[in-house]
Amino acid sequence: MTTKYEFTKKLKKADGTVAYVWEGKLHNWEGPALINPNGKKEYYIHGIPYTEENYKEALRNRTGIPPMKDPRFKTGL
């Protein structure tokens, strides 16, 4: 059985805002999930807002992953 996952979508609004959305939530492991036209960057993982420092820490530890998607918590059943 193969599970198909939705890809992250890059959305651009008419006002120049760029948003990265995955499963209906702001999310981007590769950088800010929301970039405003004035240059302000906002970081989100699975819809949860992070400061830039906390975002970088979450990347190092991969703590932004919900337990059901974190391979460390999967059982061999």
C-alpha cells in the first residue's frame, strides 16, 4: 500500500504576499512560510507560528513534527 502525500504549494497573492501551504496550513521546512511584500518573513511549521530562532532550533531537532508523522514514534507493528 502506498500513501500519497500532498506537496507543499507556493501561493502568490495579488498584493505580492507569498505563502507556502501544506495540508491547508502554513508550513515550510525550507524557510519562511509567509513572505509579505514589505519583506517581513513569518515562520510556520504545521500551522504553528515560530520566531526565526525557534524555527531554526525546530529544524535542528525536528521538533515541529506532530508525533503521528515523526518516524521516531512509529512502532514496528
